[in-house]
Amino acid sequence: MIVSKLGKLSLAAMLLAGAAFFATPANAAFKIIVTHLEPPLVPNSVIDMALQLGYYKKAGVDVEIVRVQQTPSAVAALRSGQGDMANIGFDVAVQLVARDQMQLKGVISPDKALPFIIAAKKDITSPKQLEGKTFGVSRVGGVDYSLTRTVLNKLGVAVDKMEYLAIGQPPVRATSLAAGRVDATTISIGVWTSMPDKSALNILVNQAEYYKGAPLISKLNVVTAEIAKSKAKEIEGVVRATMMASRDFAKNPKLWVDGMATALPNVNRATLEYLADAYKENWDVNGGLNMAEAKYTTDDLYANNGDFKGLKRVEPAAWIDTSIIDKVIKEAGVYPGIDPMGR
């Protein structure tokens, strides 16, 4: 495998990266750290929409969203106390716990299965042709990197024969692909839909095929063990607000479209309506933390991700706490048909 000169960030580096940027003391608001710079065109946007549409306030918690560009900065901010909750990769959370580098609690997954596709230059018509080609990723070891290697491996691609170029956020990866700087990349269906010119590109692996190859929990919201004790009420408010917003978006997609149109006025409303229909079964209306899926994800990481070689085994029950989700469901009931609880 050829890795870009940016290299792979160790977990120790994650804990230190960007610390200089988080020097100001936290205010009274409960701070949620995200790795997108604006509401993303995926169900994970529920984090932003719950704030914009007043769901957090209704649940009795004052929320501020802290935006950083990469998982290392999110981990650094959480560890340094400049955020109370962080939306990070499941794989990163497991590594931090397994290496005894942070005591974390997973409390909800606003968007457990990111609606990824693999887009490529038009002359690449089969996944096997990616061998020897340059593939754009957020960073080596990132969520898109890890999941894509799992998907392509199942499709018979020798993933170590690909060159990975770390270039950042999904819109940047899409732009790099359109400009011909990489041969393929993983982006959400939302980013793909919003690209102005796709004439020289094609979808190599669609959303359904991608999820079939990696039916895993990709991201979740975590807090430190200390915050879990000291800010239990605020955490419950965030979990409740996230679930209620997700349920409302599933029942009334127009509500999400209207909110996103306000947040992203440059995005065509027809695009938002198309995505709202595509996401109708993707909302994590029951909290997204299916423990059977969490175990499957853990098994896959230890079996197929090189970062887990020789690492102490950590079971989901050791660090994922579904008690708040379960409390909300006891009061509001199980939302039928989507987001099975697995318990």
C-alpha cells in the first residue's frame, strides 16, 4: 500500500493534534464536536438541524456546535475539555478505549450508516480497475478509508495495491475527483448529487452496494466517563432531541428539506427533496445503537483492520451505554419499520 506523504496519524497524535486551537475556556453551553464545517447532506445533519429547529431547547439543553475538520482535532477537543460530546468514528472510539487512552461512553448514533458511494472517472467501470489507481480519502485511517477498504475487499479488489491520497472533507474529495487529481473517491450520495458537473464521472459502487459490503456502525456520539457523570441531564436532553428530530424527519421529510434549505441556500431545493426521499429509511429513530450491529462492527474491525492487530479486545457492552436511548424509548415507544434496536 502506498500512503500519501501526509502519513497516518497515530491515536497519540490525535490526542495532541490541534490542542493549540482549543485554548479558550468552555462556556455554560453543552458543546457537541462535529467534523463537518457546515450541515452535511446526509442524515448526520440531524445534529445541526436539532439545534436550528429548536429540538435541543425543547429538551431543556443549551447546545453549541463546535466544528473541526478531522477526527484528530475532535478527539483533542474532547480530551482537553473544550467539548462535551463528539461525533467520531466507531473504530477510533474502540481504539481509544482499548489502548486505555480515554474512558469513553457511546450514547447515541445520529447516523450510523453514512450513505456512501464510490465515484470514479468514467473510464473506470469495475472496482477491480482501482488497483494501481489513486484513491482520495479524508485521511488514512479515517471512517471513509476503513469502510471503503472493507467494501472493496469484499468485491475482490486488492486494496493494498491502491494509492491513498489524504485530501480532507467530502466536498474537497469530490472537487479533486472532478478535476482529475484522483481516480476515485468515497463521498455521500448528497455530495454526489450536488456536484455541478458529473459528465466525466460515474458511480462505481452505489449506496445499496456499499452498505451491503459494510453494514457497520460507522459513527456515533461519545462522551468521557467524567462528562457522563457530571452532565447526565444534558446528555439525556441531546439524545432525546436527536431521536425526536430523526423521527419527525422520517415522518415529514419536508421538515428536513426546509431546515436544510435555510442552512444551505446554495443547494438546489430539488436536490434536497431527492435526498429526503433517498433517506426515508436511514434516520436513526431508535438511537442507532443496535448492539448486534455493534458486535458485528467490532468483529469486523478486529478481523480486517490492521490498526487492530494485537490490540486488546473490547466488547461493545464495555463502553456503549444504551440506557438513555432506552429511557426515551420507554417514554416515547419504539418507532416501527426502521432502525431496529437489536435488543
